Amino acid sequence: MYWTLELASYLSDAPWPANKDELIDYAIRTGAPLEVVENLQSIEDEGEIYESMEEIWPDYPTDEDYLWNEDEY
């Protein structure tokens, strides 16, 4: 399983919180690339509910990862 920002962006509007099957269904219905569906299928699922992309891809960049001061702009 590998994630990129482009692949993860297809799940940005997913109906969070969601389980694995709901995310796969969402990816298929929205026309996400096959890699997104394959990544979701490869998750070892124990019936978990995911609250956000960070729970699926722990290295998903957040606003805190960028080093600029929004107040300056």
C-alpha cells in the first residue's frame, strides 16, 4: 500500500467517519483511480471506523507541517 497526496485527495470529501467498506464504495462511486481502491482494500480491517485520512495514512500532511505564518499573508 502506498499513498501520495494526489491519491489521498480523492478521499478528502469522503463521508467521515466511515468504515473500510464505506470508503471503498465512496472511491468507486466518485471515480477515484484504481490505486485508491486497492490501497483501501489492503487495509487490515477489524471493523474499525476511521475519523479522517490521518488514521489511514499516518504520514498525511496537515496544516502544521507547513512552515509559513498565515497571519503574514
